[in-house]
Amino acid sequence: MISPTLSIIMPVYNAENHLQRCLDTVLQQTFRDFEVILINDGSKDRTGLVCDRNAELDTRIKVIHKENGGTSSARNEGLKIATGKYIGFVDSDDWLELDMYKVMMEKTEKHDVDLLISDYKRVYEDYAFEVVQPIREGYYNKDDMLKEYFPCLLMREDIDYPPTISNWACLFRKKLLNDNDIWYDTKTKYNEDFLFGAKAAYHAKSLYHLKGHHNYNFYFNPYSTTAVYNTDKWGINLHVYEEAKNLFGNISEFDFTQQLKTTMIFFSFNAINEVAKSKVGFFKRYKEIKNILKHPYLKEAFHNYKYPKVKYKLRIMLFLHKYRQAFLVTLKQKF
């Protein structure tokens, strides 16, 4: 049996209300040489039946039913059985423009790259906007990556996620993942794309940025784990930071010190925004925020920190975080 060019991995959990919409836009792609791996991650609704019904109708679909373990474990199960030359990821509440993979695969095969990064569209209930990655369009060899891409591999200078944070807007050569033992960290329920994308980009020998193509529609689900309050967000952020520091803290060919500091600062912003979603009273939120701001990792991050050129409001937040102004931060998060 001839292996497909592309494996599309889709974890699904309690997705019966939107899975078919997503699957239809995958199966109707103008690029046809792919397999779809659906991982039913212990769903409690009729998601499994939707998966099986589609597999009966389209031989390109493989279905895995497993106990619930989260997105990272589900994607890993898909990676284990994927046979494509390239790997793509799709989240079940999103949808694709029908020529997305045709455009992406034309560039990956023409330039024979290890990694492709595309722009995408972020969709809310009443509006949408196009996300453009802050890197130039086109092909990068390894030297180009060291000069132009590595400065934002972990974290952008404006204190935001790197281009590979959206793994579903990327294509990864499977050999790149296999040769460098790149898997998802199953200890992370959030930011699972961060380490996976960073490791893949670091080891890639070439990449292509598909600028101005917004063919992936990322739907902001108000009930997703990223949209609701999660009490364990700070602890998981600390774990992700520790892993990033272990991986990138002593790299010889590039100094990631500033980006690691920025990562820690960003994760403190991220965790405090999480606290702001909670329904607890002001003083409980103040106590949680105070504990975050006094963490030694954050103190270490601000030591000899080179402040970036960012917007005025963000500069204020940097000041408040550095000097542990928990009361003022809590007040700011209230409004």
C-alpha cells in the first residue's frame, strides 16, 4: 500500500456538534493525497459514532478510540500510526478553506522544506481577523533561520507567542519529528503547541513562511480549556518554562537567554489573565496574583532584562510585574 503524502491528525473530544462541519472541509480539500487520523479522546457524547460513520464512507479516515488523556496524548497516538511524509494538525471546532492543503503542499514539495508556517484567521462569534506572522515571506535555509527566525523561535520581542504556536497552521516533515524524537508533552493541558513547535523549528534545516494565506479558520470556542478559568494554569506554565529552559538554556549556536526571560514574563501575564476569569472575590484574586509575582523564576527573568519596544500599556504591566505590585495588577485585571 502506497503511503499518502500528508497525514492529518485530529483529536476529538465531545465534538458531535461541530465535528462534521470540520471534517467536511477536510475531506473536500482540492488536494486529495492524505489520510485523516481521528482520535476520539474518551468522548462522552456521540463523537465516536460520528468518527466511525465517516470512516465507513471514506477509506482515507482512520479512527482511534482511547480513554481521555488530553490533546497532547491524543496527538501522540495519531503520530504513532501516521504514514504521511508530512504531518498536519486540525482542531475539531475549526474549519479549512478548501484549497488550504493544496497551497501548503505545493510550497513544501517545491522547496523540500522540513517545516511550513502559514498565516491564519481567528474567528469569534461576531467578528474575525487575519493573523499575519511577523516574519518575512518565503524560503529559509538553516543560515537564514539562525539570523532571521531564531530571534523569535521561543517568544517574539513584543512579548507574544512565536509563529509555530499554532501547530495546526503548520506542516511538519515526519522525518524531522522522528529523527529528533519530537512528541507532545503529556504533562501539559495548555500551551502544548509551544514546546512541540519550538523543538521542530530548532531542529528544522529549512522552512517556508506562507504569508498572506489565511486558509485555516481558528474558532475561539468560549467553552474551550483556553477560554475558561483553570486553576492549574500557572503550575503548567511553570512546567513548560522549565522544559524550555532545559532545552534551550545552553544552546551553543544561539543565545536564547532573552527569549527565555520573555517567556517567563509572558507566562506570568498569561496566568494572571487566567485568574481574572475566575468568579472568586477581589482579595482571593489578589492573593493568587501576589503568589505569581513573587515566584523566583519571575524575579530571575527581570534580572538584567532588556526591555523591548512595546506599547505603553504593556510597558506599565512590565513595571508592575517587575516590582510585584500585586494590588495594582489585581485592580487592573478587574476592569
